Amino acid sequence: MLAMIGPPCRRGQSPREGVGDAYHGVQRWPDMDRDTIWAHLVRGEPFNRRDLPQVDGRLDLRGLVTEGVTRVEGALWENIDFSEAGLPRLQLFRTTIRNCRFVNAKCRSWGMWGNTIEDTSFAKADLRDAGIGGIDGGRWNVLRRVDFAQTDLRGAMPGPATFGHCTFDRAKLKKVEFRGSQMVDCQFIGPLEEVIFGSRAPRDTTTPPNQMIDVDFSRAQFRMVGFEKLALDRVLWPDDDEHIVVDDYPAVVDRILARLEGQDDVRARSVLGLYSWHKKWLVPEQEKGVVSLWDLRKYGGQAMVDEILPLLRPDPSQRP
């Protein structure tokens, strides 16, 4: 179903001619203005692209700027370059975005319900506070081969969504909760701060659980990263001196808790609280896990790192 909405280009909500109306001194819109193009895109209506400006095989909408909240429903956006565009507060319903570029675009506070996004780049885009986990009529968002290199995702709410073959190369991931986000063959590079991956979103019983299949964290840095009810048997853990991968993670967590239990020092209590949280979300299937020395150092100082490191070695009493 295509969107049937009021005129999207009425006063106060129309695209403005801005930084992108001319590149390199060449006027790019001799016949059809961008208000008209945007109206077609918002309504999901076909239009003749033959004589419109192109860049690398995509419709050239670089620098397009919109205002207000715009609802897009049932549309197909394919082969479009929205680089440097200002597109805040879009509300996307059952829309397909394919082979598009939103490089360095302003996409803050997007709302997304039941969309499909494929072969698209959000490199360096601003997706802060975006709601990516919306479900519409039993459909959740599916993102395949999406590039989030250096994307600002702080405060985003992924929720129930499928991420397949996506890359998060130095994306700004802080206070992001991937609860119920299905991760398949994805790669994370750079710091993740206060990020949670969970099997399901709260109160969600409709979408398949996240299983973290072939997720590569080998070049990531964990800073207060948590996993909720996940086996994590198909994950590549961070591979550097700030992370210690252990084969008997549940036993290691128990040893850390036993060591810190009863200590009155505020730093010990902080680390005790942190690992009590980690233990809460363990599942029997989980064997491997990782200890972030950054976390220990932040909450307990180097002395806490020195105290905990011996506990990460296999327990001699458990050897055959």
C-alpha cells in the first residue's frame, strides 16, 4: 500500500535549496525541482529519472534538506544518493531502501517500522536516537549489507530487527541496546560503550530470538558491554591486551564474585555489582566469555586488575 498523505511540500515542510543544489558550480536541477522529486519519493510514486542528474549511477539528491516530520509508507527508494542531506525525523513504514547512500547525512530521530534496507551506506551519518526496532503488522526491520562506518548511533534503539552482513567500523556506539536484534555475520570495529546485546527485546514474543551468529568483535574494544541470555558460541572475541578471553566464563564470574563478596571498599563493591549483572544474564549453554580490563580499571583501578587477573586462569582444583 502506497502512502496517501497530505502534500509533503507545503510551507514549513518542503525541502530547501541548500548546500547540495549545486556541486562544483554546476546547476543540477534544470527541469524538475526537488520539491517535486521529494513528493514522488514520499508518496512512493514512480517518476521519469532519465533526464535527472545522476552520480555514480544513482539519482543525485545530495544535500537535500527537509523540515518537520515526514511519513513515508510503502515506498521504494532505489539507487539514490542522499549524501550530505538533512533528513531528520523521517517515519518509515514498510519501505524498501536499496543501493542508496546517506553518507554524512543528518538522519537523527528516524522512526522505522517493518522496512527493508539493503546494500546501503550510512557512513558518517547522524542516526542518533533513531528507532530501528519498530514492528508493523508482524514485520520487523531487516538490514542487509549496510555500512555503518563512523555512523553516530548514540542513543539509537535497534530493538527487534535483523542485521545481516552489516559493518560497524568505528561507529559511535554508546548507550545502545541491541536487545532482540538478530545479528548474522556482522563486524564491529572500535569502541563499544554501554552497549547491550540481548536474546529478546522486553515483552517481545513475535520475533525470532537473537543468536549472535558469526559476529566478529576481534577488532572491537568493550567498555561496559553486556550480553543477556546468549550462548555466544559463534562469536569472535576482542583480540588485544585489554581483553582476556576465558573458556570457562561462568566459573570465572563465580570466582570474581566470591573474591569480592564482603569487601567494604567502594571499588570492590562497584566491580561486584558489575559482575553480579553479568552473572544474572548467563545461560547454561555459554562457555566462553571475555573480561574487559578497561572495565576493571575504570571501576577498581589498576589494583583491581592485579587482584582479578589470577582468577582468570583455570581453577587448579577442577583439573582432572
